[in-house]
Amino acid sequence: MRLDTPFVVSHDAKNVAELYSSVTGIQMKVESNQPAVVVYTPLEFGAICFETQNYPDAPNFKSFPSALLHPGETYYNRSVFTFDLVT
């Protein structure tokens, strides 16, 4: 099964995504200042991708946060991927 699905992030959420493998004990947490995350799983190989971003298709929906960057404005996207070994 392939995923290519956007999810809206709660405004007060510290982590936008979190994964844990009971096989390896590895835990991954994703933090971001972006309002959405796209979860993507490619069919070609076993992987999962987290793409932090503004709402997809934001320019076409006035109720979405603006994705436009005007002259003189600064765009800041922060994403932190943390890996821990949980025993």
C-alpha cells in the first residue's frame, strides 16, 4: 500500500510525527514549525518519508494559511528529526 497523504498538525503539538520499531527499538520524532506534514511511502523500496510543509494547495483555498512569500518577507522552515534507542 502506498501513502501520499497530507495531515494537518495541531497548533500546540511539539511532535508532528513519531515512529517506533519494536524490532530494532529505534524511535524517530519529527518536530516542525509547519502546519502540515505529508506522509509518503514509495512503492519502489521500503521507506517512509515525512515532508513538513504548508497546507498543500493553499493558494487555492482562502481558509488555509497563506503560502505566498512577498518581496522583503523571510521564509523560515524548521524541521528536526530525532532518533533514539528505546530499551
